[in-house]
Amino acid sequence: GDSVTQMEGPVTLSEEAFLTINCTYTATGYPSLFWYVQYPGEGLQLLLKATKADDKGSNKGFEATYRKETTSFHLEKGSVQVSDSAVYFCALSLTSGTYKYIFGTGTRLKVLA
Amino acid sequence: DAGVIQSPRHEVTEMGQEVTLRCKPISGHDYLFWYRQTMMRGLELLIYFNNNVPIDDSGMPEDRFSAKMPNASFSTLKIQPSEPRDSAVYFCASSSRHGLRETQYFGPGTRLLVL
């Protein structure tokens, strides 16, 4: 069935380190792909999205490219900050057949000063 | 815009009591979603509405849970009777008429503790 798989956390990095959080998906049809971020005590908020193959979403220094051939949407940032510490969720939405909006399990990122 | 509004932000109740969670979506949004988040199960979609009509409630865990959307600006999620395993953070989210492939806007959540 349709699903989203994220790398297990927690991920602990030093400030200014390079970040990659892996996300792969399984979907029947052509999903839109999203990364959401959840800061402590808050709801999820959109970080970036891509709606078709080869699209690159970007925001606040984060980037992710929709790779249809590898069914992936990995999140990257060149230099993380302490303020990036949060939980990151990969998600997909599908409208072919039954509507679905599926979230991954989330990856906790901790950035140390 | 005030964003999605949820109340209460925190709720502590005793097993067997009725709990009602409330949500006001963003004005103009015609999709509304209820999620539950726990450490064990992550983020689960419970039910979603389109134009106030429930479309998919397959995620509602059991008959103790019910949700209504009497108008475009208000929805409730009710648990009766509540049980300790219902303890979780419950989120409401809304999106626009093109929402099936669009961003969901989440409220701050209601943290429920059932003793």
C-alpha cells in the first residue's frame, strides 16, 4: 500500500554541520511530497513541498528534490543551527482513487552549540 | 489570520468521563482533519471532512470516538467514555478547496491526559 518511510532518529549534529534526513515513499499514482516541521509544544507546519518529479522545494535553507526514479524526497541543509532542533515529518498526498495524506513517523533532530 | 484554533490546550480527566475537543479552522478552508499523536503510534489521521461532511472516518479507533462539523467554522471530537489509552495530543488541521494536494495548516493541539 501507499506509505512513507523516514530514517530513524534521533539525529544529533553540531552547529554548522550538514544535515540529511532520508525519506522514501511508495505510492500508486503521482503524489505531492511535503516536509513538515514540529517545534516543541507546537503543531506541524509546512517546511517545503514539491508537486511533481524533479521539482525542488526549498525554505529557510532546507531543500528537497522529488526523485521519481528512486521514490525519494530527502531533506538537506548545508549548515544547521541550534534553532533547527525539532521533529521533521515527510508526507505525501494522493488524489488518484481514494484521497490519502500520509505522514512518516518523524525524525527528531537535535543540534548542539 | 489567527490560524487554526483549538481548545482546550490541555485537558486532564478521569477514566469514564466525556471529553470534547474543539476546533475552528482557517476561514475559507473547506477541508478539516483530526489527528492523534502519540510516541508509540506517531501521527494518525482519525477523520476528515470536506464542506462539513465526513468523508473518511476509517481512522477513528472505536465507537467511543465521534466527530462532528455542524458548520464551516467549527468542529468537535468527542470521546465517551474516555480511557487512559486515549491520552495523546490531538491536532486539528485545515486546508483549502484544492486541499487534497495542498498544505495542511495545523492547530497547536490539545494535550489530553486520561487518568
